[in-house]
Amino acid sequence: MKREPSQSRSVPFDPGDYPALREMLPAYLHQDFVDEYGTATAAIKGFLEEASGDEILQVKEDWLRFRKALTGRPLKEVQSAVGRLGSAWTPQNEGDLKRLDEVLNRARA
């Protein structure tokens, strides 16, 4: 039986599929986030301290889908997608993304 190629790579990235990230990322990972928070993880922790349980849950769900949709794609493509969500933060490597994974995975909604 012939296997179909993975469709996840052929599906174009649509920022509209991630409404919670489109709201949160520009608010916390804006152009001055380093001056305000120091790091991207600290900015996300700032969001978690201020957000409602529903907001946290929505961001966690969007982030999980975002990461799954971009798994295996080149870093440049992931960086572009983060920017298209309104973030001024540019992850420099997979470790930067994994640090946000960890912070959001530990967050309680």
C-alpha cells in the first residue's frame, strides 16, 4: 500500500488559526520586551501572572497546535511564523522554543 506524503508540510501557515497567540504575542513579546522583561520566557511568565484561566488555556492550546504544525520545518520558517503572529521576538534555535514550551506546559489555567 502506498503511503500518502505528510500533509502538515504542505499546509501553509495561517496566523488566523491562532487567535490567542495573535493577541498575546504582540502584547508581551513586543519590540521592547527585552527592556521590560529581559527574556522571552520572563515575558510569557508575565502574561501567565496577569491572564485569566481561560486566556491561559487558549494560549496553551494555540501554542501546542502552532508547535505541532511547524514541527520539522526550517528555523527560518518558524521565525517567520512567529513574526507573522505579531511577535518582535525571534527564536534563535529550537532551545528558545523549548523554553517557552516548558513555561507554558507548567502553567495552570
